Amino acid sequence: MKTQAIFYHAGCPVCVAAEQQIADAIDSARFDVEIVHLGETQSRIGEAESVGVQSVPALVIGGQPFHINFGAAIADLK
Amino acid sequence: MKTQAIFYHAGCPVCVAAEQQIADAIDSARFDVEIVHLGETQSRIGEAESVGVQSVPALVIGGQPFHINFGAAIADLK
């Protein structure tokens, strides 16, 4: 079974760079990578916060949040 | 030809988590992932700084630095 990985972003330049380099580098044979734009899908902000995401871009793997550089704070997306 | 990815860390708990989740998730069919412990290999601090690494853990892909969460500042490793 593949491990779930969720990449949260907000369309910012820092986010796009992280998506193109980090999210794209993940092994799709072992991981299901979902890309979520929190600016457009605000209904999922709560889900991101619940696993500890404080800013975007962030990659959640196995339920653990990893903040990658800094694009925007979650609070600023609400 | 594989793309080079270098994961810089300093053995800290935040670094270990990032190595086990992020560095390990990278597709080894497309990327050559090198793991560098800057606390033990201080001679490579300059190389990391030259591509923009300011803290560890950090992943450099295609010459671009991505800081993952925050473990320690490069300045504190010198």
C-alpha cells in the first residue's frame, strides 16, 4: 500500500518552486502525492492545521508536517 | 542522467525526521540523493552556504535550496 503524501500550497512563487522540485521528486511508486491549493480550497485548511501545518508550502508525509521554506502563514489564507 | 539532490543535516531530531520522511521519499530512479552531516563534515559548510542553505535540515535539488522545518542555523555549526 502506498503512503499518503499531501503537498499544501497557496499558489505563491515559493510554493510553485517547492512543488516543481520537492513534490515532483517524490517516488510515485511508493507514495500517493496529492496537491492541495489552500487558497482555492479553504475547506481543507482545518485538516492541514490539525496535523500541524502552520505555513505553506508544506508537505505532510505519514501524518508529519514538513514546512518547506516559507511562502505564507496559514492564518493569512483565511 | 539523474538529478543531484543533497540533503544537509546536523544529526538533530528535526533533521532525522526530515531525512527519514522527505529524503527517503525521493525517487531514486530519477535522483542521486547524497546525505551530508555538516556537523561531522564541516568542510562542506561553505558549499552549502554557496547555494543558499541557511539552516538544516535542507534539501538542495537542481541547485535550489529548500529548508525543511528548522533544526539549527548554519552559523551555529561552525
